[in-house]
Amino acid sequence: MLTLNYRYRIYPNAAQEQILIEWMELCRGAYNYALREIKDWCESRKCLIDRCSLEKEYILPADLKFPCVVKQLNNLPKAKENFPKLREVPSQVLQQTIKQLHRGWEYFQERGFGFPRFKKYGHLKSLLFPQFKESPVTDVHLKLPKIGIIPINLHRPIPNGFVVKQVRVLRKANQWYASINIQCDVNVSSPMPHGYPIGVDVGLEKFLATSDGVLVKPPKFFKTMQSKLKLLQRRLSRTQKRSKNYEKQRMKVARMHHTIDNSRKDFHFKQAHALCDTGDMVFMEDLDYSKMAKGMLGKHMLDAGFGQFRTIVKYVCWKRGKFFAQVDSRGTSQECPGCGAVAKKDLKTRVHHCFNCGYTTDRDVASGQVIRNRGIASISTPGLGGMETACAADLPGTKISLSRQVAKSRKGKTRKSSE
């Protein structure tokens, strides 16, 4: 089963936009109420059996069961009788809100930290419509229950054979989007190693450096727009909260963040497609960028978005039939790609020069070549015998081809010819 998510821009009118905002607030109330039940049940079980707390007491029966997802979903019809306002929201949308809470609860139980939190005003910014009798998407409109027809910018058509399973309506910086989940009953295998390999090294001085010598400077979207963002945030801090001027200025700040995010993501997709145009196999380092973002250069790491870039490269490679893999990152900048000797150098040394074999090149390019060589070595296994996985004999920084595997001709017939 192949599942894809396509995001489109939608344009609801003022009445439809107001209805969607009211539904989000009602779903937020249902989410917080269900979370309150879970927290009360947990707090009532914290004190010891033979004594009570001196600070507070939860008057809950001892045999009361945990408010599981089935129990809370069954309580929704009763809640609609006490709160008739909930009847305005489609029942399945309310149910998906409760299921979203329990997915967070299960995730908390698995990890042991990250207890679900109450959502403040305006923090719930999406609605999920999980089921449709027929396709709600046409060339120019999106049809939603109790909302009607909403204009949509279908910049790319839904492929033939795919069925619309669910639609999530998102609100970002006063702009509305529809994330459409489509499915097709096919099995797509992962791309196998083949063709020309390239290694990609990412960094702050150069956004990326490939094993072929391509260097890309970091665009630094956040740093470029930081002065303007700082001015908007200063104006926001001087307005009275919840006033009309406060909401207008808050929306300007949100739009600026949204612009930075869209610019960064567009740059990542373009670089990912450029890498796929260059080679058939892409290798990157297996680094934990979340830990690196907590250091002294955390702002620059987050501005570059290396984790998002690696995820996008992996998706684009899968979509275009290219092979993607991650290699060990230890010592990639200290190893010589020509002979494999260790040539230690500090951060201020930007040129790689090996005293063993005399190979000289840019430091980041040498790291990309080491990453490429490690990737080729990782896929050059006996299980891939008889397949030409890569041809790296004439690549710079490679002394001996590690993945040259020539398919041997068969001497005998594998199947008798029928006469």
C-alpha cells in the first residue's frame, strides 16, 4: 500500500474561516477536558493506600477504570447533550481529536517522558476529516462536510489510481492549507544500489560539499531576516495583549516566520533534486543534529535545518528511484580519501593535505569523498554479486575502486528451450 500526502493552498471565505476557527476551539476544549480526566485519574492514584494527601484530595471511586480512548469516545454523545455547541462540529472530527490525545499518551508511556499538555487558546491549528463517501477534490474545489465548497489551488493533480482517504485542514500564519492523504494499492520496492555514487558533507561554512567538488554556500534565511523580525517582535511586545493591534502585529510576526520556513524548505528541495541529478547513489553522515543544535552554534544549526534537509533528500531519492544511505560519521574529516591514512587537522585548517600520499583538496570535499568511499564499501557485499552497483574507478580521491562488480556471463542455459 503506497501512501502519500499532498499539501495544497485553500481559500475559504470569511464565513467558512470563522466556522473553522470555532471548530478548532471546540475541539481544543474537548481535548483539554479529556486530558483533565486522565490527569485526575493519575493524581488520585499517587498517594499511598493507608493515608491521604494533606494538600488536595480527588474524590474518585477506587474501582474507577482508566479513561481509555473507547470510554471517552463513548462519552461524546453525552457531552453533546450537556454542551449543545459540540453538535456543530462533525462527529468524526471530534473523535479524531480524542484519538490524537491518546496517541500522545501512548507515546509518553513508551518513552517515559513528555506528558501531554493542555492546549492554550489558538494552539490547536488543524482539523482532520478521516472519511469520505466520494472524492472531495475537484480541479478547483474541495468539498468538506458542514462547510461546503472551498476553492483550492490544485497545483499538481492527484495521480490516477489513488484514492483520497483523509483531509487535514491546517492554519499557518492566517493562511489555510489542506493536507490530502492519498493511497494506492501497489507495492513499491526500495531502490537498489546502482550507478554513480556521490558523498555529501554538510556544514556551517559551506552548506554542503559533494565528493565531485561542488560547494554550496549557506543561504542563512533566518540570519538575513533577523533584523526585520526583531523589529516586528519589538512592536509586538509594546502592544496590549488580546487587543486588535496585538493580533495584527502577532500575525505579521507569524507571517515572517512562515516565510523563513517556506524559503528554507524550498532551498532544501532544490538542492535535493540537484543531488539526484548528479548521481544515482547519495550517501550522507549519520549525525544527531538535535544534540548539535544545543551547542554554542545552535542558532546557526537550526537556521541551516540539516535534519530536515536529510529527510528531504531521502524522500526525493526514493521518489526518483535513487539509492540513499547513511554512513558512520566518525573521523570523516580526519581520514584521507586517497590512501585512508589519518591526517589530523583542526577546524581552522580548510585544506586537506595528506603527508602519506600527497593528496590535496578542499577539506569539505575530502570529507564528502570519504563519505562516498564508506558508502560504497557498505554496499559492496557478497550478496550483491553479479550486479554492477557502482563504477568508482575514475573518481577523484579513490585509489582503488571498492564497488566495481562486473556481472559474469552465464556459461550454461538456465532453462531448456521448448521445441
